[in-house]
Amino acid sequence: MGWLRDTFPESDDDSTELERIRYARAYILEIIGGYLMPDLSRNLLHLRWLLKLVDFKAAGEFSWGSTVLATLYWEMCGATRPNKAIIRGCLSLLQSWAWFRFPFLRPRVDHPYTFPLITRWNHSASYVGLPTSLEDIRLLLYQRSEAQFQWTPYEDPAIREVILDEYLQNPNAWHVKVPLVLDDHHRIDLRQLHMDWPRFWSHFIQMWEDRYDYIPTRESIIVPELACVPEYMP
């Protein structure tokens, strides 16, 4: 990351168009490798991301948000292994998700909500009384009842007030049909060049092809307390 900052300094009024384009690419790469999808080193960046930025117009049509979530979910699955100590991905997003839903673990912030909601944790916070060891956190999670979790925190009027209307009034904003950024990356595994991956993963590929057959409906399920919330449904 330091090499990018040193090699491509911020452009100014005297910069050429080419210099501005190079700086924009370097800045986006810093965001990807330093915040959205950092690797385990937190300082290195795969060159495949540069190939996605050759054409800015094409890059704007990719589903970057889906890629950030997919990377984080992939790493969270791997984190279930006992010998896994650290993971990649946008951990600040995971932390914000948890703090909004686990009030007994989140720090106290005496500041109005702002949008994006993740910026709430940029303000000074108090961690007094919160556990710091993993064992204590696990014990606290085990001891809490279902009612002590906030599974729909965004229904809070104070939170909804700062969310832009376009995200609340237009449900289609959450549905996109765009190319996945990692398509080429997942198509082949260079460690086993002669493996027939489409056949090897055919079961999961079929699950993906049939994904629209499993979209949940708005009908209530057996337990009333677990009924679908319309605001969270497509």
C-alpha cells in the first residue's frame, strides 16, 4: 500500500489527464486492498484488481458490493476451523453489523446516527464494562436470551431518519443484475490445472442455477416470533 501512495501522489490542477487516471486507479486499489477486501498481510494487493480497472466504465458495472460480501462470507466460513486465527475481508462491516445487533457488546457512542451507518463508530466511544477476552465474550453470548438481541435494528426511528429515502421507498434498489467481479478468478484454480472444475462443483453450480426456486415468501412460518418481516423481504 505504501508503494502505491509513494508512486502515485495526489493529482493537482497541473496534473495531466493520464496522471489523474493513474492516481484514480491507485486510489481505488488502496480502498480495495486496505479496506474493502484486504488480504491477511493487510499491506499487499493482488494484481487481478488492477485488471478490473482498465476500463472505468466497465468497472462501474460490476457488483463490487456483492464481491465485498462474498469475500467476507467466504472468510467467515473458513473462520470456523479451530486453527484459524485471522481472516481477510471488510471486518469493519462485520463489526458494525454485530454492534448494531448485540447491544450488550457494543461501545457507548453519544452521537447522533449518520449515514452510512458504519460511520457511527468513527466517533469517540466508551468501552467501560465490556468484555475483552474471547472466553468472556462467548459466555456473554451464550447467556443472553433471544429478546436481548436486536435483529431488526434499522426499524429504530432514529436510524430510519438518516437513511436516504431512495433505499426505503424503492425495494428494487437491493436487486441488481450485473457481472460478478470475481467471475474470472473463480473459474480456475492454478494449483490443479487439469481439474474439471465445472463437473467437480456441479452440485453447487446447480444450486446456484436453481436459486430463484428458493426465494422465501412473505407468509408467516410456524413460530409467530420468527415470522418474516416485510421490510427485510424482496
